[in-house]
Amino acid sequence: MMTGVEVVHVPYRGTPAAHSGLMAGDVHAMFDATVSALPQIQSGALRAIGVTATARVRVLPDIPPIGDTVGGYAVTGWLGIGVPKGTPAEIVERLNRDINAVLADPAVRTRMEDLGSDARPGSVHEFGRLIAEETEKWAKVVKFAGLKVE
């Protein structure tokens, strides 16, 4: 959408099959999570040409962000923990506090960084804002691509 480049989505039954297709030359490129591709990149079986994060990734310091070439481009995968609507605020706040404590643990942070991820502890409000921003961002992509629910 940001470059005008047309690509064809080729579905695979999982990351290992997609990596095999890429290494066999059946597809020319793929977007993958750092944690999934890192062993193949480190072994030389796959070549990383860009990261979708806004900055270089510690485990791939020589690989530039795509945003360096395509201004404003940033795609980051994230995980969060949700609870059912109506969960009492004190439970939500306690979960948030305890999860943030785990993410602040140096051993956890180091392990996540070794896998190409970074911990981003934050407040319940900040997480809600992230979800709203991501929903707005991807809604534009869905509309641009003319995607419909099947």
C-alpha cells in the first residue's frame, strides 16, 4: 500500500513449510517474526533484508528497518493479555502489576531480547490505546485492499 508494489500472498501450512518454500525458491520473499526466522538467518539459510520494527533489532544489528527506505513504515507484532469485559478493576490492575513485574525481570528481558523481542510493560490504559491505534491502522489496510469477511 505504501509503495505501490503488488505482491501475491502464498499461503503455507505453517512457518516451517513457508521457510522451506523460500529456501527452495518457490517464493521470493516472506515477512516473518524474528523469533521464527532467527535460527535460519544466523545459519545463513535465509537472508534478512529488512526488519519491520521502527529501529534495528539487537539480534540483527546489521539489518536496517524497512522504514529507513519506506518512510513511516512500521509493523510490529505484539502480544498482550486480556480478560473478559466486566472483570473487576482491582483484578485487572493486579494482573497488570504482576505481569509488568515479570517483564521487568532481567532474566526474562534478556531471554526475550535473545529471541528478537522486547518487553514493553505498561498500564492498562496504554494497552487499550495500543489496541485502538492498531485497529485504526489495520482498518485502513483492510479497506485499501478491499478485503471482505468470507
